[in-house]
Amino acid sequence: MEYVNFGTAGIQVSRLAFGLGFRGQPDEVQAQRVIEHAFELGINLIDCANWYGPMDDRANQGRSEVILGKALKGKRDNVVITTKVAAPTGVGPNDEGLSRYHIMREVERSLKRLDTDHLDVYLVHRFDELTPLEETIRTLDDIVCAGKALYVGCCNYAVWQVCKSLWIADKHNVTPYMCVQNLYNLLNRRMESEMFDLIKDMSLGAMAFSPLAVGLFSGIYSPDRPPPSGTLFAGREDDFARMMEERSARVMTTVKQLADELGKTPAQLAIAWVLSHPEITVAISGADTIEHLNDNIGAVGWTLDDSVRRKLDAVSESFVARPQGSF
């Protein structure tokens, strides 16, 4: 495993992080075993959220934190964990967002589910247009000062939102965002035109989620065949067909061909391409099984050839300005 500094922080994190969305893993015992296997592989950065749970079921909201808490027993001091706040956690008027009320309540709930006394990185899951940004930034600083989180960061922010957040933190001399977490893969390269320059200028850490475009680069799917039974897109053939527009199909075909030539899997090549960008600190694997995770880990430990990188850049160039969906 390769380890790098996480943005402006002094901590070292694995280049492959493990995300606990568990969209296709309904068994909590198996989910815990996959997390433990990630530790065995040398992955020390685990990405969670206060609404994640097996199968994206509302009834299972927060269960991923509980599962992670169990997996952390005896290993807490060797693992960097994130969790998030902002997503709906109930039906009440204050059950979502980034108000001081909601954040202070949810951080306590997350700590309890995780069975830990602190978070390593507390991430806001989205921008909240209804709450003054100063309120959010000051609340996060209070959480850091209280020792309940070591660092803070943001997810799914536009560049201007990150800039304004950093400016407010600097103005009030409070804890700034240390990292950003955004969607980035061969079918959605918007970060290159909107975020990369800021990341470099401010030395921010960058976590790329969905590097396999919701599994489209997992090697399971083919543009010319229906999605296999038991997969995420099984039973959603119309959605899959819309995703397989000409541009997407061309990228998927190219990834498969190049991966075969390199003796790699499509997943390994797609993640390696994401990690080949110096602006990206880590890519987040959303594997549901040990087999998937073993495949994904093959994306690190080798260098993507410049000629292969150029071919992938060229075939996916149109996705810099015009991404395909939310992959």
C-alpha cells in the first residue's frame, strides 16, 4: 500500500480509501468482515456517513457507523475515519442541513454509533443554502476545539463554496476545511475544470468518490449487453441503456481493451487513472465484497504509463465539461 500526506494535515493515509455505502451488501456480518479485510490490505482511511447503511435502506440509516465501530475494536489508533453530516436523518424540520442545532446533535449520535471519543475527519456532506456559512464554519471549529474531531472538510461543494468557506475560516481565525470530497471518474471529469486549480493553490486534500462510475468500470457491465442479474442495474435496463450513450460506451470499451493489454482489470485501470492525477489524494473504493476489494487494491502499487494515460484522457475528454449523469 502507498501512503501520502492528507492535504495540509500531517497524517498519512492510504491512496485507496474504503467507503461504507454498502449499496449491494445486505449482510452486516459480511460488511464488517469486508472492513476488517480492508485493514488487512493496509487501507487505513475509512469513509463513512451518518446516513449510510446496507442497501441504502432508510431503516438502516446510520448502520454503517455501527458496523465500523465494531470493526474498529482494538484497531482505532491505527485507522483514520471520516463521517458526514447534512443529509436527512428524520422527517422533522431540523433533521438535516448544517445548522449549529443539527451538527451538534448529529456529531454526538455519530460518536455513539461509532463507539469512539473522536472523529478524525468530520465532513459536511453538501452545501446548505438555508444556513449561514459562518454558522456552519464556527460550529465545526467548536467541535474541533472540543476534541470531537481532529480535522474538517467538505463534500460536493462547488469551487466558490469552498473558497468562501476558506475565506470565512481565515477571517475568523477558525479551523478551515482541510480536504474536499467530490465525484471524479472517466465519465465525470468536472473537477478538472472547477476544482483542481484550487486544490493545488490551497494544498487541499482531495478524495475522489465513485472512481468506477457506480460500478460501470467494474468489469461486470458491457455496453452491448443487458446488466447481469443480481447487479445494481439489474431490473433497471432502461436506465442502463440511457447511460450507455455513445460517448460512455466508447470509454468503457477503451478501458476494457487497455486493461487487457496491461494484464489489469477494468476496475484497476479506471482507479489507477484517477490516482494518476497529482491533485487527487485518494480514491474511494465502494466495494461490497472481499472479492471486489481485492480487485480494487490492484489499482495501487504501479504507475500508469503516459501513453495509456493519454489514450484515456482523449477518449473521455468530452466529460471534462459535460459529464454523463451523476456517476
